[in-house]
Amino acid sequence: MSSKNMISDIKLQEGLALAVKFSSPEDIVEKLELQSGSVVADFGCGAGYFSLPIAKKIKEQGVVYSLDILPQSLESVASKAKSAGLNNIVTKRVNLEKEGGSSLPDNSCDWVIMKCILFQNKNKAGILAEANRILKKSGKILIVEWNTEESSIGPDSSLRISKEALTEIAQKIGFSIFKEISVSDFHYGLVFVK
């Protein structure tokens, strides 16, 4: 085998390994049992990793509030939603670390989604309290965060929050653990209920 073919073969194997280790947002959304017509807040939506598949899942009767502090993230979500023909995504620039920071009404959402935002913020309890405020009674929150094991992918291990520490904060705010879902080899997913 030539060295060029060997390098191509290694790259192909690496690509397959990464494909196995990362779940798609669509697979994760399927595990959430979202209902058509649900109201969902995507905290720290980024480029729409969850906002777009959720908008498809809850159909036109539902609404996704894509919330982020970065205007370029919101522009990206709006552009992708328009290209995909999704009219049920509302983008809002917010500061989730502030009290009332989402600017959504109390008890207005069925779900809150947080993907890899808590490790970036010092006020983890404040963000969870904001989620609690906007969730309806029995509303749920999916939190996806980096595993605490050191790896070459992701943030420094000192920034990561363990499942145990996250559960402790969530319970102090009034959440109960609902279930754990498989997300990827590098992340964990916890669903809490209000």
C-alpha cells in the first residue's frame, strides 16, 4: 500500500471513529419525547445545533426561542431557519446570567435546552433559576455538558461540571432528576423536571 493510500485509509478510519463518538442533535431530540405544539427555549443556542431539529419536531404549532448573547449566532440561526422553511423559531439576544435574562414570561415553556453553556458561565445557579422560572409546572430541561474525564477534545477539565455537582445545583433550585440520556463519548445528558 502506498503511503498516500495509507494516509487516506487512516483519515477514513479517524472519520468513522468520530462519527461513532458524536451523536447527532436529531438523535438526541428523538429521545426527548417532544410533542407537536411545544414551547421550547434553547439557552445559548449558538448556530442552532438544537433549535433547528427541535423546530422540525414540534412543527408549526410549536415555537422555539433561540436565545444567545452573540448577535452572529442569532443571525446564523435565523438564516438557517429561513433556508429550511422553518417559521417557528424566534431569535432573541439575551444575557442568561441576569435575573429574568431570557425575557420570557414565567411558566411559559414546556422545555429548556442547554448544550455546553454551563461550563462557560460562573453563575450556573442563576442560569438554572432562570430556566426554572420560565418552565411550566412539570416542564423539563435537557442539560448537555462535557464529561469530566480529561480528553483532547473540549474545554480544560477545570472548567467542566460533573453530573453530581450539576444535579446538586439543580435540586437546590427545585428540579428533580428525570433521566439520563446517552449523548456522545465526550458529553453527558441529564433531563430534569420542574
